[in-house]
Amino acid sequence: MAKVVYIVSNIDKAVFFEHTALMLRDAGVDLSFILINSSDGYLATFLRANGFTVHFLEVDKLLFSWRQIIACTKILRDIKPQVVHCHLSAANYVGLISARLAGVPIRIYTRHAGKPLVTSSKESILDRLQNALATHIVAITESIKQLLLSEGVKESKITIVHHGFDISRMMKPDADEIKRIKQQYNPDNKYPVVGVIARWMQWKGIQYIIPAFAKLLKDYPDAKLCLFNASDNADYSPEISEMLQALPAGSYQRVGFEKNIYDLYHLFDIYVHVPVNPYCEAFGQTYVEALAAGVPSIFTLSGVAREFITEDNAYIVDFENSEAIYEKMKAILAKQKDPEMLFKNGQEVVSKIFSLELYISSLLSIYR
């Protein structure tokens, strides 16, 4: 089996990479890691605790990172892998250049980014560079494949590989953890709890959820909005913070990070994820997680949602439509659709398409 190096940048906690590492090793892959800007995170700790060889680099200014590229090239020449697989911007830039200099025959990157609302010239240049350096590109959705083709990438370079999830764990919640999460984030037992797990970026559509929730408060004065992945430093933080200030005190909660993503969804009576167009979301793990957990959800069809979300497993709304979000919130609370039907259909479809076993099998076919 091939010797493979994963190069990953700016990741702290990522269950996805933890599962991938263990399952690839179980499949016989000789796997090691180069982590960029992630030396003290949960992922680094997990990998070292499980016996993986891990190297670390710090990259500040991407276009002036030649020392790091030289260091990365030396690491790769010492390891002599057949495959380098890069994830995320700094890893793609440093890793693909280094892999080319080190003579690695199979150079892969996974395209995790969708189409931004505004594309800078720097981003376009970096996209063209990584597309040229890679011998294979993993597109995580059909939308990303079409985006790559529009950038001039040959179809023969592209393989669609959906993310894999520990679906069985999502379907078997930990009662003690659910109790802990509810006590931590909803100690007053407010109802209904509307959940959002999204970075505070304009394209995530949180600015359309807040007005919908404000209307819901008139019908349900005890409702609570829980915003996870909240940040004061994201691109759209000032606008979202200003909108939240108009809500009554105690009706919402901002949370930076909750590491137990498996059981977090059971905090919510309603879950909402509404990116603003079909292509801004590259994948959208939260679509899969919400259905696997069985929480009634309101979605726009962006990223991977376009491939499996239907009215049989969720409530669908148009882009940028607060009124529609509000109406669907009321529909969920009125049980317009049978919750058991949504639960069953959602878990069925995600189990079929997004299993870890299928994901690992698809990766191995590329590595081989």
C-alpha cells in the first residue's frame, strides 16, 4: 500500500481527520502528517496520542513562505511518499509546491472552498496554481466539480468524493452528554430552541435567520436562538452583532465552539442552515449531521444539499428569504410534516451516501 503524507493547515479540532487517519491506517496505508499552524490543537494531540508521525510548520504570509516550502520539501524527501494529499489554503500552496519539488508522483488536494461572493485576483491566482500543480483534485460535491471545470481543469483530473461521517455515532446519542449540553446552553428549558452552526460570514445567511427568529418570538416568547461558531472577528461579525442587539435579552446565546458535534444537535428543536446561493457552500457538513441526528431542519439548497435534500427529509426555503424561514419554523412546530417520516428519510439517505466506509474506499482508489 502507498506511503501517504497528509498536509493540513489551520485545523484545531476535526473529527473528520481523526476518523480518516485511523481508517486509512487500518486499511494498510503508511500515513504521516504535516500540520501547518496547528501544533497545539486537538488534532495534533490526537494524532500523536495514536502513534502517527507528525511534523509541524508555521506559515504567516503565504506568498512569502519559501523557508517553509524548503522545510516541507526536505520533510517529504526524507519520507519519500508516493502520495501527498493537501487540505486547505496554506497546505495547498506550501504542500503542492513542496511535493512537486520533492518529486512526489501523486499530488492531490481536496477543494473545500465554494465560489465566494467576491473573488480577489490573489485567490484566482492561487486557484490556478494549485490546479496546475495537482495531479488529482478531489471535488467534494458535484457543484465543486462544475466550478473546477469552469476554471479550466481537465475532467480527468477530478474525482468526486463526498465527505464521510460516523453516521452510526450520530444515530446513537450519549444521554449524559445531551444532559450536559442542555444544562450548559439551555438551563432555563426555553422552548423552542432554534439552532445555527455556522461561521459569521455574509454568505452563510445568518442575517436572514435573525429576523425570522424575531418574528417567531412574537408567537413563542420563550424561544431561544443558539448561534454556534460565533466570532467577533469574522467577516460579517459587526453586522450580525448589531442585529442580535435588537433581540430581547436572554433570547439568544452566542457560542464560539462546542467540540461534541455528535450530540449538540439534540439541543435544538429547529435547525436552520441557509447559505445565500447554490455555490457559496462547498459542501456543508451540517446538512448531513442535522439529518443524521434527526432534528427537523430548514435549509437552502447550496453545496451538497443540492444532491440529497428534498421535501421528504427537510423543509426547503428560497435564498435570502426571512419570511419563508419564519413560516417554516412555524410549520415545524405545528408538525405540518410527520417528524418520524423526516427522521427516517433523513437517516436513510445520509447512511447511503455519506458513510465513512464509502469515503475511505473512494480515497484508496485514488491512492492506488
